[in-house]
Amino acid sequence: MAHHPLLCDTSKLVGRVLMSLLFIFAGWNKIGGYKMTEAFMVSMGIPALLLPLVIIVELVGGLAILLGFFTRFSAVILFLFCLASAWMVHYSPGDPAEMTSFMKNITIAGGYLILACAGAGRFSLDHWIRKK
């Protein structure tokens, strides 16, 4: 398939929407289930003090990716977040379900790494700000 700028920019927009929804919903759900999430984090050996940071990374990072605002920076942060959560929450070689979640996080991290390199595309606040 030949490179077509409009198709690539549209694909970047759709990809950003799909990649951002997971984190926007996850951050929002953590606010609604704050105590439950806090207890889960503590049970995993993760300090409860990190929960506000987790919520900020998920919500703000997800919204930034959705809007294409500070996309490269946000994608790097979410890349690192995916790797950290994969390792800290899902790495359990004896549990196939957790290892599937581990690999999903690693895969999502790969998508964010590509987005960090490729940028948000024409249909983004980054592009709009750069043009001004």
C-alpha cells in the first residue's frame, strides 16, 4: 500500500483515540473505586501514596494522547507506565492469565513507543499549535 498522508494522519487519529480510551476509563474508575484500588495496590506491594500519581498519569496522559497534545512526551510517559505496571502488577510466570495481561501491557507499551516516534499527525493540537 502506497504512503498516503491523509490515510496516515487519519490512522494516527483513530489509533490515538483507541489507545487513550483504556487509560481515561482506568483513571476515572480508580477515582470511583479509590479505596478498593488503594487496597489492591498495597496488596501488590505498591505504596498507596502512588495512587494519585497513577490516576494523574492515566487521566492526563490519556487525554493528552486523545487530543494529540504533548503527544510524544505523553507517549513516553505511558510507555514507561505500561512497562512498570506490567512488571509490578502482572508478572507472574506461574499464572497464564496474569502473563497474558503482562504481554498485553508490553504490547501497549510498544504502541506508545511507536507513537512517541511518529507523533500525533495532522489531526492534533500539536499540529495546530506548530502551525501558528
